Amino acid sequence: VQLQASGGGLVQAGGSLRLSCAASGRTFSMYAMGWFRQAPGKEREFVAGISWSADSTDYADSVKGQFTISRDNAKNTVYLQMNSLKPKDTAVYYCAASPYGTISYVPTSLGDYNYWGQGTQVTVSS
């Protein structure tokens, strides 16, 4: 699976962005998908994940109620809608694919994700 993330940019605090991650390959619908982020000087962290069927989602506590993950298996694309953005959301955002999810379980660990996109920069100004 090859992943291409897009949609990042510069936005003022309180604004919104929608990230997209387009996947190649016919097996996209078999993978759980996740979004991670890495701020300067910090470790990469889980942000949101969605099961292959879209029946289950999981979010980091820091973004619950603020970010929404979704997917369109017909378009081989996963999305991250980010609202009410704050300067602390500034980071490079990565999409990733995991073969370990189930209908009811969404992987949240970096090690569970085998395929990674190149990252897209999100900068939130105060």
C-alpha cells in the first residue's frame, strides 16, 4: 500500500483543515487506517484511527470532539477533519495503514502500522 497525504497548510487558531490520504492498491479496504502527528522535538503520536469497515474509530484524548476521521473505501481515501485548531496542533501529520485491526478494534500503536505516507505540514498560528 502506498499512501499520499495532502491538505495541510497554514491556518489561524480556531480554523479548520481537512487532511486527505489517498492509497494505492486494491486492498485498501482491508486495512485499518490511522493519523499520527509529530511536532518538532517530540515523538510521533497517535491522533485518530478507523477500522477497515469504518464501524469503529478511536481518538487521542487531546483531539476528541475536535477531530473526525472518516474513510471512503470506494475512493481509497481516508480523511481527517480538524476543527477549532490550536497552535499546539502544529505538527507534521502522517497517515498510516495497519493490517491488525478488526471491525471493533482500531490499532493505536506506531508499531501496528506497516505503511506510512510522506506527511503533510499543519501550522496553526495564534
